[in-house]
Amino acid sequence: MKNKYLVSIILLTFFVISFISNIIGPIIPDLIRTFHLSLTLVSLLPFAFFIAYGVTSIPAGILLETFHEKKVMLMAFGLATLGSLLIVLSPHYLTALLSLFLIGSGMAMLQVVINPLLRTAGGEENYANYSVWAQLIFGFASFLSPMVYQYFIGINLPWLSLYILFIGISAVMMLVTVSTPFPKVELAHDEKPGAIAIHLELFKNKQVILYFLAMLCYVGTEQGIATWISQFLQTYHGLNPQIDGANTIAYYWGLMTAGGILGIVLLKLLDSRIVLVAFTFLAMIALAFALYGNATMALIAFPLIGFFASVMYPIIFSLALNSVSEHHGSFAGIIVTGIVGGAIFPFIVGGIGDIFGLKTGMSILFLSMGYIFSIGFWAKPLVSNKRIFD
């Protein structure tokens, strides 16, 4: 049964996930200054957040089978509230690590719940349409989050006040969830995870490994840039991280949303592999200007990377699922686990940055982009994207 009110709650949840998740990049300089951290140590903070996806996603699926959607969402928002409260009450480095892991775990649990729930609440025939709206809302929240941070700083509120806001948001979402009736969700065949034997069988397939690495590289690139933009602009161009850095990160996410809209149009006209190769090549050029150009170039080029990276996630995911003939649910779970790239790459950038400089550290992202670029040449999907001229 369609339930537009529940659909609106789910879309609001997408907004909340993005709004909370993407605040880490803008506050990196504040974290360094507050806790007196090296680049390696500060990179462990986004690591703690994104590694939670790898640790929590499968257990969340098990919890979902046992307790169902409403209770798992309440647990997720409870973890986000607890994590935010922890860092507010005890603003120390070690508690910040635990705090971000708890918040990341909550966000991972929500991701597991809301996609099947959206299909049920909105109707299968509307799922694709609502999914596009969810991605646009996700992108808008990513754009808005640094702007709110900038506003808080502008009225002389410390960065920790953001986590007070997150406590309030999570508490409100818990109340909304409690008061909302949930339908019974029957997982579609492709949404059901398979047995361990199926996962082991999939890992024998070269394509599965290649696409897992592709998702690892994509999320690692996305977060490797978003995490370090503000610190890079401060280190190499002397720009204010609370103004110029926050603005640039906001435009990075904002243009990623705009690029996604253009991508939808282009995928109706061109083979997805052509779009992926072209956009990734342009993203690599933008990264070169961002890292090795002057301040003006960097302020323009970093957001442009977001614009050109916008098509990577959906194309990688669709090519992956269209490259195997069965066990799509289990394969999708393996691909989503690649989100841990958001933990690994910012950490590598920070480690290299401490030794050779942040510019050199961020240059490793040419390697991850290069891997994504190569997909357009070795991908052999069983079914190609449908185009209007086919």
C-alpha cells in the first residue's frame, strides 16, 4: 500500500544521513587545532565513521530480519544521539573516535533500512522516481551541511555546537519514527542477502572483485577530496577554512548534485561506459588544477571535481549488477561494503601528507580515479543502459 507520508519521512531520513555524514570535511581544520593532531591522527576520525559501514551493515541486515524497520531505525537514531552526546560531553580525541564510529554505525543501519522501505511505501512502479529524488535530497543536504557550519561559526558558536544540533535532529527523528505507522516490508529477490556459500562463490568471480575495488576507489576518492579540501586550502593558499573551505566543500557537493541531473540526461543518449570515461577524465584534469594551480584555480577546480564525479557511483553500481546473471542481492551487499573506501583513502592521504605534504598525499587520488577510468574499457555488462535511440 502506498503511503506518501512515510515516503516523505524516508526522504527526510536521506537528508539527515547526508547532513550528518558530510560535516566531517569542513571541521577537519577545527579538529586539528582543537585536539592538536597530525594529518594521520585526524584522518582516523573519518576512518572511524566510514569503517562503521563495513562493520555494521551485515549485522544491521540481521537485526532488520529480527526486529523490523521501525525498531532498527530507532536503534540507528539512538546511536547517532549517543555518539553526538558523547563528543559534546567529553570533547577529547579518543571519545571523538568512538563518537564518530557510533554515528557512522547509526547511518549505516539507516541505509540498510530505508531503500527497501522506500520501495514498499512508494510502490514498486514509483521506486526509480523516488530513488532519484532521494539522491537529489541527499546531495542538497551535503551542500547545506557546510553552510550551516559556516553560519554557526559566523555567530561565534564553536564547531561542537553542530553536534548539539545533531542530538536535536536525531531526537526529533526518533519521535517521528515512533509516531509513524510502518507497513510490513517484503524484501524483493534482489534485496535479499544470500548465504555465506553464495558470497564465497561470488568472490571467485573476477568481476565481483573488480567492481568491489571500483566502489572502494569511488567512495575513497569522493571522501578523500571532501575530507581534505578545507585543510588543503588553508595549508597551501592561506585561505580561511571556516569561510573559503566551507564554501568550497558546499559547492563540491552542490555541483555533484547538478552533475547527477546532467548524467541522467546523458545516460539516455550515450553508453554508460562512454559517460564514465569522459567524466572521469575531466575529473582528473580538475584535480590537477586543484592541486597544482593557484588559489583561484583551486577554488574553482575542487567543486568541478564533484560535478564530474557525480556519475561515477550510479554507473559503477549499474555496470556491476548488469555484469552478473544471478545473486544480485548478495552482490549488491558486497559492492556497498566498498563504502569503507571512505575510511581507507582519507587515512592514506593523511599518512602520506604527514611525510611528504598534503599535496602529495592527495595526489594518490589520481590512482583511484585512474582505476575508475579503466572501467570504461574492461567492463562487459550483460545488459547495457537503455538509450532513446536504441
